Amino acid sequence: MFRWDPDLCYPRLNLSRIWMDPVISPEPNVYEAVMIAEGVQPASEEGQLAAWQLLVNNGLAFTLQGWFGRTARSLIERGVILPPQ
């Protein structure tokens, strides 16, 4: 019987250099920021704003699903977070 094993098909990617290390910085990494924005990962209000700011600063908020960009623009317009830096 055939058993599909993703480890045999795809090499493991080391994305640690792309995402921020939570030990070095308390800001969320990209994955955590998306999970916080979607409400999958709980966070304080400060953590939620930091996640949205990170997604806006790196432009990801405007390339994901439409509601990410709409929410980001709304937060910027209301002065809750800053425009992309």
C-alpha cells in the first residue's frame, strides 16, 4: 500500500532567518501575526496591534485575503496603527 510521506517529497525549510525570534524580540513573527490577526492565537490588545503593525509594515496585510487589507486600512484611518514604514 502506498503511503505519502511529505518529508520525502519536500525538503525542510529553515525560515528562522525570515521570521523574528521571539526570544530576541517580543514582537510577533509573521506566522504568529497572521494567527493573531485571524483570531486563532490569543493575544492582548497590545499584542493584536503589534501583529497588525507588523503585517502592515511588511506589506503582507495587503497581499493576503481582502479583509486583511480592509481591516489594516481601517486601523490606519482611525489612527490605531501607523501607515507602512
